[in-house]
Amino acid sequence: MATALCPGSFDPPTNGHIDVIERASRYFDSVVVAVIANPSKEPLFSLEQRSDMLRDALTHVDNVEIASFDGLLVDFARDRDLGVVVKGLRAISDFEYELQMAQMNSNLSPGLDTMFMTAKPEWAFLSSSLVKEVARYGGSIDGLVPPGVAKALQGAFPTP
Amino acid sequence: MATALCPGSFDPPTNGHIDVIERASRYFDSVVVAVIANPSKEPLFSLEQRSDMLRDALTHVDNVEIASFDGLLVDFARDRDLGVVVKGLRAISDFEYELQMAQMNSNLSPGLDTMFMTAKPEWAFLSSSLVKEVARYGGSIDGLVPPGVAKALQGAFPTP
Amino acid sequence: MATALCPGSFDPPTNGHIDVIERASRYFDSVVVAVIANPSKEPLFSLEQRSDMLRDALTHVDNVEIASFDGLLVDFARDRDLGVVVKGLRAISDFEYELQMAQMNSNLSPGLDTMFMTAKPEWAFLSSSLVKEVARYGGSIDGLVPPGVAKALQGAFPTP
Amino acid sequence: MATALCPGSFDPPTNGHIDVIERASRYFDSVVVAVIANPSKEPLFSLEQRSDMLRDALTHVDNVEIASFDGLLVDFARDRDLGVVVKGLRAISDFEYELQMAQMNSNLSPGLDTMFMTAKPEWAFLSSSLVKEVARYGGSIDGLVPPGVAKALQGAFPTP
Amino acid sequence: MATALCPGSFDPPTNGHIDVIERASRYFDSVVVAVIANPSKEPLFSLEQRSDMLRDALTHVDNVEIASFDGLLVDFARDRDLGVVVKGLRAISDFEYELQMAQMNSNLSPGLDTMFMTAKPEWAFLSSSLVKEVARYGGSIDGLVPPGVAKALQGAFPTP
Amino acid sequence: MATALCPGSFDPPTNGHIDVIERASRYFDSVVVAVIANPSKEPLFSLEQRSDMLRDALTHVDNVEIASFDGLLVDFARDRDLGVVVKGLRAISDFEYELQMAQMNSNLSPGLDTMFMTAKPEWAFLSSSLVKEVARYGGSIDGLVPPGVAKALQGAFPTP
């Protein structure tokens, strides 16, 4: 009865994130999406906003829970007794960073495993920061983020 | 109730393979190890030998089955109604090739997903072909492969 | 009045190749597709077959010519007075190999430049050899290659 | 009659930039160098200085125009009716980032293509930020940047 | 009679750093560890603290000297008449950055060479910044850094 | 008093190989160039020819010895009591393969270290196999290989 732990800043969640979480929910009994409360880079959206965006975009997925944490992922995993982290991978640079984190986490908490799912090719270029940059300059982000996120981004960056 | 599909040539299985299969067996209800019957490179060990080596090295894992297939992985997955492939990753070049295969498989059989687990750092350098090369020249492969594989390799490459 | 030189084995051409040639034809006055007559790996299709496949798939592109060469690309480029090679790129490993070839070509023929176009994300996993492997085992390659190529592959690998 | 669009911060332009623009000017009818007015990192040189440096270093190239833009590159490309972006590539990490940008741009403005040229091997290590760091500590940047840029850097970082 | 020059911020030194310096000391007559006095990112520990940490962790290595420098590494190398830099490599991204620096240094000071040693696989995930992040949140860094560094980190980030 | 061990097939040696050996000879008391007698790919030149080519190209380097070995590098290193392998690196793919070999060697013979030197940028594209391919088709390899190698390649591939 394994539960997948999907951590991230989700500032904001993109369709790439949602796709990975949806697919993880098929292979695991349940999925805990763990929003990093205070990412090292000051987030555009509050923890509450980011959690709500995820909740809205995942209403059709039954076995998913939105949680949040502050501090080390390994502590959150231990508290919740979760043994496997599931992360989406887009590109090589992702892979290196995620591999480093996976190995550090496994070192801090022996037995904590990490599994990777690749993003769909058509979303390989998507990232939260690129989406924010496009939205800031009024570019169209339709089809790249869930509708609720698109609306929130338009609110955050009103067309001049 | 997901079953993980772990395909490979396993010519021979290394401790890196065994480690990935063991760890996958913790997060999935069961694991089907699918040995490629006729890999493109002529194998050193027969399909029966490779299957036996895997069976021997995995006796302590209850929820694992050793199977084999010829042809396309997607056909085997469809026949067995398996939805998720689990592969070990060592390095960047692995990642690129595995990503290419994952995307081709997803294109051939929409809904067939691939998840990746990273090898333990101490086995990041291990590959079946490197193990064979070392054994061929009488180098020590203890600790790199299961005991039964070490014995089989010594039989295949007797010390001069 | 620049002409782009698009070299390759095209054994067989894929939709990824056709896409790159089509797009190159928009930015250059004309495109010379140069089929490598005798690639280092024995081709499945004859030079004539590969040339015909390209011709059929590119009938809608006016400014493209199908040619072939034996030997060094730089000699062909010099004979035809072509100054810029255009290659498609899929992945990192492609990039490294193509970069090596581009630099060797520029060393052999100072002034011969290479430009790269990236494959569309949905074709990033496509390669001639993967397409052949799938066809060999009866997998569906519809949508991955031009119709004429699909037919030729079915002829080369008849369903058992 | 294609025009190449060469965007960048050019803070300052290096010989690597100039080399790519020069070579692009041979294969395209004209080249529009588009200076990013307000890069995300506060530039050392003003937009006017960066534009003048490019103009000075490219006086020998007839078919080049120095322009600037604020906001999204796709909007600038649409306004000017330009269909192909040309970027220099140095290394793998460049490639990944540039690929991500190319795919986002193609998503935002279907039909906007990106082509890559590789830097000459002897300039593969060059970047604007490394040049600034060297100049800041009084290292010699002769031969790495156009003479006008070298002078401007000496002005910006006077020898103590 | 060659002396190896091992530069770095060492903020703080990790077991990966110490391992590379130890191993370099076997193949060179002596090793000069050159601490970057003012790294571009504001360091957590003062130059004196970082130098002391290195000195403490390397008392068992006879032929090593702890020095520091401000400005360009090539100037320090020239002043001390040192001809070869030795750097540890962890991953691909390290490699690219280090290669860029090595080529810039060789350009600034022809004859200044760089040699690379790979980190032990079990320390491939270690970095000073990751160690600091873990310590900041009270995670265990035992076995990742020398004992003196562990103590200093606990001082810098007292458990709440 | 360290001796560097530079192994390779050297079929044939290129200027990139010679450059790395020359530079290694400055930082080590001596260099043993160890020619792999029977590389996995059938060599173009005999062991004697490859050894002679290296000897000719390195007459100006005093502290270098040309040797050869069959079997595992670690056995040769142990027989000769050599503790450090020095290899040239060109590109990322080199790096991954060399890293794998270095870690396997360190596993087979704890204490056997590997150091890497990067090729000069202008030789980053050079490889023995590419040189042979160019020579086979009559391309100019002057400046890419030592004069004696150029002559031998012209003998091996006479202009038609």
C-alpha cells in the first residue's frame, strides 16, 4: 500500500506538474502533493494560493491529498511515514539536480527512495518560472497551465 | 493494484539490477521482470541461464515474477495488461536512451508509462558489458554481481 | 542567395527529417538533400529507394533537390559550392556528435558552416534505427514516417 | 528572402557574438540584432552603450541592423514579421536552455523557428559574464571582445 | 617538482573537498589550497574560519599549505609560480563550468593547466551549499563534512 | 615521485593525444604511455606501428616511456606499481565513459586514481576514428596528427 510523495514549489503549478501527479495516482494507492511553504526564491503566490490551485486542478483525482511542509523533505516524509518520492523530469539539467537531491535524501533518510516520471514531450519546455515570465509580458499561457492558474496569473500581471 | 514491469537483457544481471528490482517491489504490488529473449547483441548467457540467475538472486523477494518476451515491449505489456515500466538509471547517456524508449513506447501504446529509479551511487559505474569485460580478463567481480552470476562468469571465462 | 545542404543516411527518412527539410526550405533559397550513398552501417534500403522516399515525401516543397554523395561531405559541398550545412538535432548526444562533425568539417573546409534546427518535441524520440526496430516486430509506425516509407517498411518486414 | 533575428543581452558583446552574427549574415538576406532592453539581471552597460558597441563591431557587415526590444521576443518577431531566430551555442547547458526557449517561442508563436550556430572552438569558453569578471580584476580581455568593448570595460573597471 | 593548486570557496569544506586534496597530495610534491577570499556569493564563514577548517581537516597531510587569494586565480598562480590547477568533479554540470574556467584560465595565462579528479561515487551528491541547506533545517550532516565543520555548522544554525 | 599512466588504443595517435601526454610529462616525474595491444575494435595499425608512431612523436619528451599491455589496465598498473591514470577528455560523452572506467578501476584496485586533462579547444573534435574516416576518403589530416602518422595514414589509404 504505497503512497507517492510529490514535493514542489508549484509557483504556480503547470500542466506538466498536473500530468505527473495524475499519472502517479494511477500506480500508487494515493499521492501526497507536498507544497514547499517557503521556497528559497520568494514565491509569487502564497502557500494558500498554490495549494488551492493544485486542489482545483486535481478535483478529478480521488486519491490525492494536498499538504505542505517547511524544512527538510526527509522530515516530512518521516512524519508521514512515506517511503517514495515521485518527481517529474524534463531535461538533463533537471536530472542532475534531482539526482543530487535524491541521493542526499537517501543519505539523510536511508530507505527513502525517489522515482522519476518524464514529462510528456509537448511539455518538456514548461517551467513555472518560464510561465511567469511569459505571463508578465502578456504572452498567452493558455494550454500550459490549468484554467484557474491562468486566471490567477492574469490577475498578478494585468495587461497594461 | 499496480504491477511494475522491469525489462532488460540481464546478460548477466548485476547488483545494480537486483537493487532496482528489490526497491521497485516495495512500492508496487508485484514486479514482472521481463527478460529480452533475443537482444540485438548476441548474449553470453542463454535466456534460461539469465532467467535462472535472476530467480536465484531474487528468492528473497516474494512479489516478483521472472518472465521473458520476444519482440516489442509494448506488446508484452499489453498481453499482460501492465501499465508501468520501471527502469534503473545510471548516467546521463542512460537517461537519454531510456527517455527515447519511454517516449516511443508511450507513442506505440498510449497509456504505457515509464518510471525511473536511480542506481545507488556505489553502483553507478556498473554495467553488464563492463562486468563481462572485467571477468574475461580475470578481474574480480565479487560484490558487483550476485554470487551465482560470479560463478557463472568464472565458468564462462576460466582463468588461463 | 544561400542554399542549405541537408546530409544524412535517411534509412529510412522519418517525419522528423521531413519536418527539418521543410522548415529549412522556408529560410533558404533552396535545399539540397544529400543522401550518403554508402553509410558505415549497411543500409536496409538502397540509395535509389532512400532517394525516392525523400522525393515522394517532399513533392510539396518546390525548392528542394535530392542528391547523393560518396566520401566526404566537405568534398560534395565544395563541388556544389555550398557553404552551409543544416542538420536536425534531437538530443544531447546528437548535439555532441553533430558538433564534432561540424568542427571537423569546418577544419577540413574553412568557411563551411553548420546550422542546427531542433526537432519538434513530439518527434524528439524518433530515429531511423528505432523506426526500423519497431517495424521489424510489427509495431505501428503510422504517423512517424511518410506514408510511402511506412509501406516500404511493411514490405521489408512482412507480418509473420 | 529570409531575415535572421539574433536576440541577446550583449552586456557586453563578445567576439563569440560578433562571429555568430557575421556568419549568419552570409546565409540570410539580412540580420536584425535585437538587444534585450531590460535583461532580468541588471546590465553593466546601458541599452545605448550595448547597441553602440554592436554597431561599432559590425560596421563591416552591410546587411545587419541593430534594434532593441522590451517584453517577449515573439512579440518583437511578429511586429517585424521575422520568422527565424538564430542563436549561437557554446555548450550543453546553453543547448538545454536555448532548446527550452525555442520550444516556448514556437508554442507562443507557431511558425517561429530557431536555428543554432556553434561558436568557434576557440571561443567556446567565452561569455559576457566571464569577460566582465576577468575585466573587474584587471585580467586581459584582448582578443576576447571587440576593441571598443575592451576600452569600455577598462573604463568601467579602472585598474586600481 | 610540481605543486598542485586547489582553489575553491570552501564555504564550508566537505569530505568531498578533503578527499580530492588528500589524493592530489599523493601525486604532487605539494599542494597549495587557495581559498577564494571574497566569493561572489556572500560566504557563511569568514576567510579565517574557512582556512582554519581546512587546516584542521588536513593536519594528517604533510605536503599541503592553506593560502588565500583575492582577484584572479591566474594572478595568484603566476605570483606563486604554480603551473597546474587540480579540481574535483562531481557531475556533468560541474564539468562544463570547470571546463569553461580552465579554458579561460589557459587563455589568460598560457601554460596554466587544469587537471580534474572525480569525487568518490558516495560523495557525488555533496556540495557546500547543499550541506548548508541541510544544516539550516537541522538535518544530520555527520559523515558529509569533517567533524570541525559539523560543529561550526551546528553553531551557525542552532537547533530551534 | 609519481608516474602518470596514459593508456589508450592510439590507432593512430592524434595531436590531441600527444598534447595531453606532453602536458602530463610536465607535472609528473615520468609518464608511461600504455598501448592497448588488442583493442575490442580490430585496429588499423599493428601494436608495433602504434608504439613506433608514439615514440616518433614524443622524441622531444625525455621522461616518457612507451609500453603496451593486454588484459586489464589495473593489472598492468599493479605490475608496474603505478598509482595514477591520466586521461584526456574531449566532451561530455567522453566524460561519462571515462568516469565509469575510472570508478570500475578504482573498485578493482582500490587506490588507483584517475586524473583528467582537457584537450585544447582547437582539438576538441579530434578522435582517432574520425581521423581514419577522413583519411579513408582522401581528406586532409595535416595538422591533426603527427607527421609520421599522416604518412602512415596515406600509406594505409592510398589516393585512388
